Amino acid sequence: MAAASRPSWWQRWRRRAWARDGAKLLLFLLLLGSGPGPRHVRAGQAVEYLKREHSLSKPYQGVGTSSSSLWNLMGNAMVMTQYIRLTPDMQSKQGALWNRVPCFLKDWELQVHFKIHGQGKKNLHGDGLAIWYTKDRMQPGPVFGNMDKFVGLGVFVDTYPNEEKQHERVFPYISAMVNNGSLSYDHERDGRPTELGGCTAIVRNIRYDTFLVIRYVKRHLTIMMDIDGKHEWRDCIEMPGVRLPRGYYFGTSSITGDLSDNHDVISLKLFELTGVRTPEEEKLHRDVFLPSVDNLKLPEMTVPPTPLSGLALFLIVFFSLVFSVFAIVIGIILYNKWQDQSRKRFY
């Protein structure tokens, strides 16, 4: 009897083990399958797909200087275990992070997880960070660590008011700018002359995770934020008629001067937004070659004249001399004829 009951107990134990392991395996497969797949979003945008070649998250394996790296660091930017620090809380630092792959998506959404913190007290910290979608990459300069007169889109998280009279504006402040290469960012006025819009965003030294989303769909630019720990997007900027070329680069940069802060990027996630476009929308949203905003006049770019080559300059001088000599000779001949005619009148 004891020998007969033993296999039955063993079989029952094996069935329970198989059922437990099978449930774990099924859960693992479900989680694995839900990662890179499409995700439905709100009406009008259909489905969004994560584009890994334009995204960055821990453990930051795609950051480096090799040809296989998807992201490049510049200046004082450093890779840490939990974040990428664009600038430390030290004076006169500058850093940037740029994607090496140009983006050719028509409609997209960029989600930025960042953190700004430091030891400085009220109005004794700066300067902030910027998120870019521009024609040129890895170009250091004075605009939050990037070049001035850029071509593309810049979104600025400005933490220090440079203009003295800022009673109607509370900092930190988020603003956006579209540039065709002809405009300069006005630091003294915190970019107000060229901004598309903006909003106050208390993002410094807070205990919540801070997120910013930039959405570009059918020439419509929307910027939202999640900064109060409620996991809800709040509107900041909405601008229709924004025309951005494809093939530009995503990046983020920061700079400190006499005042400083830690400017950290935790993740950048780009999603392709796919939706149904009517034939009329396809015609309306054709590719453009220079950034612009409907009903907003941007100055035309002034192209400097091409310098003349040495041969062209020599030919211009040579023919100018020949023409001058020819004109002098013709003048002398005409003058002599006039003198001859004058003498004949007197005889």
C-alpha cells in the first residue's frame, strides 16, 4: 500500500510545479511582448511606436564616441549610473547630448525625463536646459550650450530671469522657438521677442519626477509637462501651422555661467505617431526645406556673397583696363576730329 501511494503523491507535486512554472512563463511572455509593441493613444493619433534609434534610457549603453554609438556627448556632459549630467553645479560649464541618427518621421512625440537641482537659493541658480530638433548637431554656443541662429526647433527650460522687470512672468519658465537661421536668441530678454509661447514650470529642487513632452502632429506643435507627481500631462504651449523639415537631429544641452545647477537627463523616448491622413492632408503637409510658422514672418536668411577666385579677379581687372584704354583711345580720336572740324570753319 505504501509503495502504491508514493507515485500518486509525486505526480500531484509535479502537476502543481508545472502549473506554477507555466504561469510564471506565461506572465513573462506577456510582459516581454508588451514592451516594444504599439500602444494606442488618444483619439486622432491612432498608435504610437517607440523608436529605439532615437531613444535613450538606463543603463545608457548607446552613449559614446564610437561609430556604433547612437548618442554623443559634448563638453562637460558625463554618463552616470542613474542619469546623464549635462552640467554639474559649478560655474562656467557647458554640456550636450546629441542623437547621431537623423529623424525622418512625419509625426512624432518626444518624452523627456529630466531633473534640475542644486545648492543655489532663490534667483541664485541657472541657467537651465534646452531640447533641440535642429539641422546641425554638436555645435557649442551661447544658447543653453548650443549655437545661436540655429535652424529648427528649440524648447527652453529657463531657470533664471535675465530681464529685470519680470512681474508678469514667474521662473522657471518653458518657452519654444522656431528658427530658420536668421534669428538670434535674446538672452537679455529671456528669448521673449522670438518665442512661440510659454508657461511657468516649477521644476527645480522638487521631489517629484519631472517630465516634458513635445508632440508634432500634422504641423501642430504641442508642449506639455508633468511636474507635480500626478502623472497627468498639463498643457503649456500649443501652436498650429509649424512646419519642420524631416532629417533633423534631436539633442539636449545646458550651460552655466556665474550661477549654476545640476542639469540631468534621465531618459529621452521618441514615439512615431501613426494616423490616417486624407489626400488633402497629404498635399497640405508636404515636406518643407526650411522651418517656418504660418502667420509668423521670419526674416529671410541673408546669404553672404561668394568670394571671387584669383582667376576671376584677374580677368575682371584685365578687361577693366582694356575697356579703359579703349575708351581713352576713342576719346582722343573723337577729340582730334573735333579739332580738325573747328579749324576748317575758320578757313
